[in-house]
Amino acid sequence: DAKTTQPPSMDCAEGRAANLPCNHSTISGNEYVYWYRQIHSQGPQYIIHGLKNNETNEMASLIITEDRKSSTLILPHATLRDTAVYYCIVRVANNYGQNFVFGPGTRLSVLP
Amino acid sequence: SAVISQKPSRDICQRGTSLTIQCQVDSQVTMMFWYRQQPGQSLTLIATANQGSEATYESGFVIDKFPISRPNLTFSTLTVSNMSPEDSSIYLCSVRDPFGTDTQYFGPGTRLTVL
């Protein structure tokens, strides 16, 4: 079973920040939060991951609450090309015996 | 990051036939994975393919239906055998990052339609 819950869908206006929430209330101390996205008809694309500190890269920011039971992926200036299904996954880092388990994700629609 | 290609990108097949999907990576990787994505669904892991050993299948998937080869560190094949319309899906190859970061990269997928 997936260890995360996400809203099934969200809309965002082009140019505005997209804030995608994820609940992971049973996360363990050594589990990281990963985000991937899947644009229609393509393979999933890695976005970002983190343990407890907030992380930022060229694609997005990841905000993890202090109790680590939830997180938010932020796309600061959403474009039409950000329309995709976004997956939040928790797993132990560098655990080669544990694979990425994909839940249903959040379908983000960026509207013009 | 690793660059992954798959062949074919799509195919339409007849019931009862078999299709072999190829996955090529531009770097040597230890762990390769095959996923299935049924229409409108999320990804489901079929098996893990490690070079030099037999593939490890997830619950609900068997070697007779989905035989996998892993002849070297940059290549793998997945065969979908004795196909039925229920096998219509996107099949995705994936690899663990060969450069040490704990991320996983995915190929573009093979869209299979079984008539």
C-alpha cells in the first residue's frame, strides 16, 4: 500500500505558484520524501527529494513540516508544460532492496 | 542522469502473440526495473532485473508471462507472452541512478495495444 495521500486533482493559473500537498503521517525517521511527475504519454520524471530540511532546485521547492507528517511541493511559476500527474513517494534512501511505490498522484492542470 | 531508450515506442498486437520490448541505457547500471501502467492507472512494478541473476518478480507477475533478459549492464528486454487485451498498457523501463544519487530514471515507455 502507498504510504502517502494526495488530492486527486488540482488546478493552477499559469504564472502562479502551484502548491501540491502530500500527507505521510506514518513516515519513519529514515524515510525520505520524493516527488516525481508524469507528463502525458511520457515516463515519470524525478523532481526533488528531502529528509527534513526544505529543499530547492531548478525545478521546484520541497517544504517538509517539522513533524514530517506532511509536505508541499511548490512550482513557483507554473507554466502550461507543468500540467502532469505529480507523485509523492516515501522510501528509505539508498535502500536498494526497496523500490519506488507509486500511488495515484495528483493531476495538476495549469490553466491559461 | 541516465538516458534510457525503449523499442518499440508503441505497437498493436493480436491476441495470443508475444512482444519483446527492448531497453537501452547510456550508462552501466546495476539495477533495472520493469513497470506496467494500465490505462488511467498508476505505475506497478513487474520485476527487478539484475545482470548475472534471474529477475525478481513482484506478486501477481510470473516469469512465464513476462520473461526478462539482462545480458549486460546497459540492456534488458521484457517479453509480454500470449497476450490478451488485458495486457494493453504502457510498459516502462527504469534504472537506479548510476552516479550514486538515490534517484530512479524512467524510459519513455512502450504503449502496447492488444486486439
